[in-house]
Amino acid sequence: MTSPRFNKLVIRPLIDRLYDEYDYSIVYCLLANRVQFIREQSSVVHQSTSIARANLCELLAIRIIRNFQEDNPGLGGLLTLSKILVEGFDPFSGAPEDIQTSGRYPQWPIQNRGGHERKITALELAIISESKNFISSPGCQRVIEAVYQGWIVYTPLSFVDLLPNHFEYQPVSLYDPQKAPLLNHRRLIVPRSRYAIEFMQYIVLVVLYILTMMHRGTNALWMYETLFILYSAGWVLHEFAAIIEHGWTIHSQKLWSFLDLTFTLIFTIYVTIRSCEVLIKSMETGMALNFLCLAAPVLLTRLAFNILPDHIVFISLHAMMKEFLILTFLATWCFTGFLLALQWLATGDESTTIPGDFTIIKWLLWIWFGLDGTGIEASVQFHAILGPGLTIAFAFLGNTLFLTILVALLTNRFSEIVISETVEIQFRRAVLTFEGVKSDAIFAYPPPFNLFALAILLPLS
């Protein structure tokens, strides 16, 4: 698609037909079509066609946003580009009345959006479709930098708000410090300020966690543990509100989203076990605190991600983690058959000592990770011929073949990211910027005060 002939015969005629300096929705429409084509590529028959159409839509969006940038210089041009990228568009705009009525059903039945129901921005579509070349274009980067620094202000369109604040809707506009009040609380939703605030909140969470674990077994444990539980509950509420505001698809693009989800799971299980210990008056067992120890590698790793969000290693880890988990899940699912075969094989031979299920799983794990070959030596306990045959086949498939495929897959993925390092960094910065602009009033209350705000203001709203 980058050849001069294709550009002359296809790209330029399409741009001349689609570009209109007064039509700001064309970029949104192109990216919406790209999202649809990407979803259609799951069909094997039309996969190559759908991918080509999706890439064509992104290429056209890049060229059109470039034309808007060239035709609109200065601050006025920045405002124009911002309206194209971060102002919401209605997908049913211009449709017949019956289609508009049937299509505009409420996202959240008890919330009135004041005319902004189901509007989506072009930048959000670019993130969902992973249009990294479009996001790295100069025009798009100019808007992202302006939003990040707070030069462009607006009220974002959210999916669901815990504490809706829709009566203060602010359209996309340039920030004028001379007209702004001295203490402007809306400056707290500027992504640069928001990132610093959330980083400090996370530091407090880590400090409370360390103090709780250091005072384990002392008389001061109850005080630090109470503070940690209250603050962590508020922090989990903050993360939950961030997820439902823009959806999991956007939130999962953050580098540390899977770490936040892991800590939330650990904290939930810890609170559940701790509550049971309090009810049955067996807090001396310390089972809940033992489980809470698992949060240490998660919290400290997440801290490293926060300190170096633009480092290519962390970006690669985020990208490779999804493929690693999928491949590991598939391998575990397939290798479960070996476990069942050995269990049933051992059950059928009553003349020998039958190893327990835990022992069989331990042997298979050792073979899988290449730690020990005890399972191969003891496989004759299952069957003189079939037992060694199954374990040796598992060793070939689980250790040799699986690791070869895994290393090749992750190496290829890492090479792709390193080649497009600048594009990947700009894409992650766009995700942080877009999600950093908040509309939910719950974000105005830091943990743990957001818990009290939710308990008091939600019934009143």
C-alpha cells in the first residue's frame, strides 16, 4: 500500500473524495470501519481481505489528519485536531429516526447522559483497533501532548460512572489560564497531574503493605492492618471505577493492568479469609497474612512499571504476557490428557503401589520444567511399557517442543516491538493520556475517602 502507483491510483482519489475541511467525523468513520474489519478477520476465508481493508482505513485516516493539520496551523488548528480526535461522535448521526430510536438504548439505565449517550471518540477507536501508525502521526501526537499537558481541556465520555457529574460537561476547548479560577479543581483531571497523584497514592499503598508485614506478630499489627485494609479497599474501588469508565479493552492496554488485577484478586481473597478468621475467632493462625505475602512481588513489580512506563523492556513484557498466558493455557489443557492417562493406567494395575494424584502432578511438573526425571524412572509403576512411553512422550512435547515454540514466539514478538520502538512508546503514552482524563466524581476523592463518598453520595444521586 505504500507503493507510488497504489498511492496515485487508490489513495489520492479516495482522499480527494473523502476529505472535507468542515467534516470532522471522517476520521472517526474510517477508524470505526477499521474496528469492524479487524473483527471480521477471524473468518479464514476473508482474513487477508479484511486485514487489507483495515490497513487501508488507517492509512486514509493518517493522510486526512495530515491534511487537517496542514490546513489549520496555530492554536486554532490544534483545537480543530482536538475536536476531531477527542470529541465524541454519535454513530447513529444522520440515520433514519426509527434506527436512531432503536439504537440509542441506555448504557446504564439509571443515568441520563444529557445527549452524549453512546458517543465514542476517534482516539478511543484508534486505541481499540491498535492503530499505532495513526497514533504516532504528527497531528495525533500534537493533540495527545496538548491533552497530557492540560492545554486542551474537555469532559471525557465514559461508559459507566459511579458518581455521575454530567451537569458540568465541558466541550473541547483551549485552556486559558487568565480566565480560569485561582483554585481550579478541574486541573486535577489533567493527565500529567493525574498520573503524579495516582503514583503517590500507590506509594502510600506499598508503604502501608510493608508496615503491615513488618509488624506481623506484634501488638501494633491491628492498627497497620486496619489502615492497610481501608486504604487498599479505596484503591481497589479507584481501579474498578477506572475500568468501568472506559471499559476493559482500553484499561487493559496499560502496562500494569494485569498486575492491578492480580493484586485485586489477592486482596479480595485475603479480606475474605481474614473476615472468616475474625468470625470464628482464630486470628492466631495467620492464614490470611500468609496469603497476603503473595502480593509482595506484584506490588514491587508494578512500582517498577510506574517508574519506567516508557521502557521498551516493560512494553515488551506487557505485549508478550498475553501470548505467554494463552500458549501456557493451551499447553496445560492439552497435557491434562497425560495426567488422566497415567491416573487411569495406575488404577487398572492393582498389583503395584499406586502413586497419588499429587505425586503424578509433581512428577509431570518436574519433567515439564526440566528439573528432575524421577517421573520417568518411576513410570514403570503404572505399566512396564505404556508408562515409560507416556512420560517420555510428555517430556518431548512438554519440555522440548513447547519450550522451543514458546521461545521462538516470544523472541519474534520482542523483535517486532524493538523494531517499532518509537511507535510502541507513543501508543502507550496515548493510552495513559486518554485514560488519565477522568469524568467520574469518584476520582476527586483519594483512597480511602472515596469509600465514604460512595456510601454517602451514591444513594443521594
